[in-house]
Amino acid sequence: MHTAPITPSKIFIMLSTLNAFCFHAYGCFTLSFIGFAATLAIADDTRVEKPSANGNGNFVIGPDYVLAPELKDQGNPKGKEFQFKMALAESKIFPGNDPTLDPKKPVRKERKITVYVPAAYQDGTKAPILVMHDGPSNLNLVRNALDNLTISKDVDRRLPAFIAIAVENGGDDGKGSQRGLEYDTMSDRLARFINDEVLPTVLSNAEIKAAYPKIAFTEDPWGKAAMGCSSGGAAALTMGWFRPDLFRRLITYSGTFVDQQDDDAPEEAKYPLGAWEYHSSMNLIEKTDKKPLRIFTHVAENDNRANDPEETYHNWVMANERTATALKAKGYDYRYIFSKATKHCDRKVFEHTLAETLLWTWRGYVAE
């Protein structure tokens, strides 16, 4: 009899479920054991990556920028794009009524989900995915990259046929906002929302199913990437940081690795400075066991509050430079770009770098 393999992701979910039961039944010893077992599940990943270190490290670009040819429409076969909406009130994880929200900051009733399935995808195969925060921002560039680079004859400049899923935020920005709750909170909540609610909804969408009756996503965490800019960039890192069993390829532009977590969030007890703790005196990255992650980071020369002193915990340039330093010190596969003469989430940086960023991010991936 054939049975489906138990993947590290499934083990993590089973252990997490058992964890909740055992905590009440048997106390902290069992909780610690479960956490240890979950760590072993991630460590015992049979799909170990061995990409080259080509492209790793710190790089400075600019002040001149061009649109990369791979991000232009070159006339290659196009995939299919779909768009639908998810009602916030129907979510169990982000229903839009969190007690930390500022009532003066509007919350969306629905969020748009935009999905691009490249022409190179073959229905029935387990596709890798790229989750894009604040979607559909920059999806046009990703579409062109997929159209051009999934059919590249140069194996070193070829992308897997990943499916891009651009997810709109829940509304507004900063502390007390729904977007801030989703993106700036130091927890696994967003990773669970994407994995447990968004991805199944994509797979069950009637229009998508009509076009691809056997569509499927990989369960391999090395086949799941997340990308964002600003707080969306911080969110991408946080998804992988708290759930490396689900997402391991992370792309952050102008990452908000600053203190932007809600002041009344429960997570403040453990992470009082929010995402600033990745590189603060807490040294979260350097003092935590190395996780199976591949991380791209970027900051602009004139990024937000570039001249702020450290005690504001809101200097984006300082935050990203220190994050890159911590990633290097810990031995991560990382790539850090400093872009001259640019601003926060500058469009010309995406146009200049995104093709290379995607190629570096997916280096080493082996399709199922």
C-alpha cells in the first residue's frame, strides 16, 4: 500500500497540534520536548540545498539604473493571471477586528489576491510559489521575469516555473493598522495565514481550477518564497524566521526592521522593539541557532529616516546594514544590496535588480 510521505512541514503541524494538548495535560516538560522534536523535524530535511555561494555578500549599486532586459516583455509565451477577493471577516487569523487596532485607521472589508501562473507551468506538477506582499505591486516585473527566464537556455540564468501569488494587505499602515498587525508583528501569524488560508483558497478557486484542473503547490519549504518591500519586506523575513518549515526563500526591499510593532501587542513582552530586535542588543539573528533560510535584503541610500539616531529605533539604513552584518556573521546564504541615490521602495531599484534577485533567490532549487 502506498502512503504519502510525512514531510517536515507535516511533522511540524502535527507536533504543534499535539503541543497545545500536551501543554494542558502534562506541563512544560512535554512542551519543551515537542519544541525539540519540531526542531529535529526541520533539521532532518531530506531535500538539503547545496547552491553555490555565487552572488552572496554585500553589493553597492547606482547611481545609474536601467530596466533589466529580463524584466521587459520580450514576446515570449504568456501565462494566465487571475484575481479574486477574500473577505477579512471570514478569516480565522486576520478577521479585521483585533483589539490592538486603532479605530481611526480603516480596515479593508476584502483583500485582493492576484495569481500568475506562468506558461512554463505544467498542470498537475507541484509548483513552487512566490508570495508577494502588498500585491499586486511589482507583479508586472515578476511576470516578465517568469516569461523570459523559465525558458532560458542558460541553466545558470533559469527560473523554476513558480506561481506568483500577490496578496493585498488588510489596510492602512503603521502602528495600530491592519497592515501593521499583519506585517510588523514578530510572530508566525502571517505565515499561518498565507499557508492555512490563502494558499488553499487559491487552489480551490473555480476560475483557476477550470484552467488548471490538477493545479498543486509543493510542500517543500525550499519551494516557497516570500517577497515584500518596507513592512512587507520585514514580513517576508518574519514568515521564514518563525516558520522555516513553511517558507525559506526570502526577499526584502527597504525592509522595516525597525520598532513598528503595536505597542499593545502581546509580542511586545518578548520582542519589545519589534523587528529592530533582529539586530538590536538582543542580537536575535546571531544568538539564535542558524535556520534553513536564504535571504535577500536591500536598503536605499536615502531610505526612511536615514539620519535618525539609534535611540529612535527607526533608521531604515542602519537597521538593514546591521541585519546584513548579523546574517553574514551567522553564516547565512544572504545577498545585501545598497542602492545609491535612491529612496524607500524605489521603483528603479526593482527594475534594475529584480531579475538578478530572483535568480539568486531560487539558486539551488530542485523541482519535485
